[in-house]
Amino acid sequence: MISTMSDAPTLWCGSTLVVFDGPRRLIWRPVSAGRWSLADLWPTARQARQVTDHIEDGGAVLVLVDEEQIDVPMYAEEVAQVPESLAARITVDGDLADLRIPALDWLPEPLRERGRTFLRDTDCHIDRQPDLLLPHLLVEEPGQTPCNLRFARIRHPRPLNNDRLRSAADHLFAPAEATLAMMEAAS
């Protein structure tokens, strides 16, 4: 999901810094009425250092991740307006281009790997559960080091429909149906 042009990549909730990893990291600037141009990618080296300093000083940081890699589609003609610092992240295929944003690439390596492990673990969890039975926010278990850094994944609500209900009902009652079938077979 592409963020709006006004979504900030960070948010302060009291003394907790919330970081939105993914498309919200894109910094846009208006170029004319209703037109925007990509200006940069959050964070700068200074901003990344401020986040790690906040963690090292004991401040709480919650990082909301989307996917292991986000590809932001754009038109090839827009590529000429992209800052030089982002050029290596762009692949062009005819009239279309993709800006690749690897998750957590702004964090120091051990923290980046911890976050990517969380992403892989939640991918497995999401694959095993019916959509309707999953929480809207999947949060990393406490106990990791540093403990003042947590990763979470927002799952955007899905519309309620018969297929999702059927999947949830099958999942919820599959053990009972298996037990009933075993009891019938034994008798």
C-alpha cells in the first residue's frame, strides 16, 4: 500500500519513537498543484544515528515493518527527477520502474537481522493462520536485546467475506471434526 504524501516516517508517542519502515520512508515534495516529486528517503545518516542514539540511551523505539522488501512502482519518466542518492535502488523496465526499499536497511546489522528474522517468523505465522484469526498488530516477543527496541507488523484489515469466514470456521473446528471422525471409526 502506498502512503499518502503527508505520512511522516516517524511519530512520537510520549517518549517512544515509532518508526514506519516501508513506503512511508519516502520523502516527497510538491512540484505543482496536485503533483509531487520524490525528494529523498528517510533516514539520512544523521537521522539514523539519532535513532540508534535514542536506543543506546535507553529510549523506547517501536519499528513497524511491512515486508522484507518494498517495490514502489513509478513511471520511467519520473526516474529523471529522483535524487541521485536513490538511483541505485531503481530498476527500469520499459515505461515502468520500481524503487526498491529493503526493510530496515537503515539499522545497524545486528538489529537489522533481528528485525528481518521477526519478518520471516511472522510470515510463517501468517501462512499458518486463517486471515480473520490473525491480530491486526503482530508484535515481537519481549526479551530480545536491547529490550527497548521492538518490531511489529501492521496487518491491514481485510473485508469480511464468505471465503474468509469458511477458512476460519474450518480452522476452528477441524480438531473437533477429526476427533468426531476418529470416534465414529472406533465404534
